[in-house]
Amino acid sequence: QKNPEPLQMKEQQELCMSQDKEHNVKNVDNTHKKHDAVGFHTGEKPFSCKVCGKSFTSKCTLNFHLRIHTGEKLFSCEECGRPFTLKNSLTAHMRIHTGEKPFSCEECGRCFTWKTSCDAHIRLHTREKPFSCKECGRCFTQKTSYDAHMRIHTGEKPFSCEECGRCFTQKTSCDAHMRLHTREKPFSCEKCGRCFTQKTSYDAHMRIHTGEKPFSCEECGRCFTQKTSCDAHMRIHTGEKPFSCKECGRCFTQKTSCDAHMRLHTGENLEVCHKNK
């Protein structure tokens, strides 16, 4: 059986105390406290949510959970006013304003605002990839990368442009596209002054000046300036051909090759296409 809900005891106590004050109760009922303690240790979950059916070890935790359904947000940021359902979410948010980075990598010492970011970074050192695609078997270090990859299979495009309605698989792609409409180029090179719409393009450009090649092939050790180039190279080793022609079904290792091939169809050179199959 799964462990009880991972809520901090301090938060549960605060919620219980606030409820007691509302009912003008000076002392918390000992029987209630005892029942909650037993449920916490035994894993018993006698309190269930009438909305979704999820069960909890204590009434306090159930009331805490109910805020998800009611949309109640008792905790707000004093800096920007953003409201939160959970106090620990507010605490994590406050680090954006304070600049606090309490989570550090034991390997390289890099610090992070959130533990999830630190854990994901540590997997870069360990090369652990716990998130695997059931469709193609590809593994990922971060769940966000896994979720974005899964949308390739499902075809889901949840992010849409407010100007033209074009839809995107990833929010970063949608944000970058929006700047095509606004013509905003917020990323500028300090070396040559060239400006870029996307940070990824800016980062790739900067490596021209520095000569840095941070992406290396795990099979042969060859290094690359851009991750896309490294990924494309890796497919030479794996034999993966994720880009397919919608007209004839031919598969390609690189998207550029697939796009070039597709132009054979649009140019009505089908004979050339079939000869190359």
C-alpha cells in the first residue's frame, strides 16, 4: 500500500488550527488526533473526497485536498500578489524573488531554486533516464522532455498562437513563434551585436565565438556545437529514422532530408522518388 499523502505535518497542523478557530474550539479533540495518528502510521485512509473519491489518512489532509476542487487559494505572494493553494508552493515561489537556491549538485556544486530541477540535473551526471516512451522505447532524463516527446506520437498540440491560430506541441515553440508576429528579438550577442528571436538560436550562435562543443556522442565521442546536430548524428548509430514521407512512406534519419524528399512529390517527380526507394 502507498504511503500517506506527502504533506508536511506543520502545514496539516496549521490547517487544523485554523479550522478549530473558525468553530471557536480551544482544544483539538484528542480522539480526532489519535485517529489521525493511527491512520498516518497504519496507512488507513478513512476520509474520502466526495468529488473524486481519493482517500486520506486525516480529515485535515482531506480538507487540504478539497481546495484543489474549490479553487481556494489562501496563500498569496507579498511581492507580486500571485495566489497559491499550498503553502509550500508559495515558499518555492518566493525563491524567485529572493534568488535563494537551496538545492545543490554534489558533483559540480551548481545550485537550484527547486529540488525537481536539481534532481533532473543530477541525472545528467548519472546518465539515468527513468522516463521511457512505450511507443518507441526512447528514454529521457526529464519528465518534461518525455511529455513533449509523447505529443509527437499523439499529435497533441495544446499551445496555440493568439495571432494566427497555429498550434504547437511545446510552449517554448509557441512563444518563439509569437515573436515572429511581434518581431521581438530579445537575445543579443555581446560580441557582434546580432539579435535573435529564440534563446536556443542565441546560445548556438554564441558557441561560434567560444568554439564550445558541449554535446558529445556517447558511441564515438564526436562533439557538436548544437544538440540537434548531436541527436541527428546519434541516429547514424541507432539506425532510427523518425521522419517519414506522408506520400510514399519512405523514412529518413534527418528532417532536412525528409523535407528535401517531400519536394520531389510537390514537384511531381514521383519516378525519381520511387527509383531512390
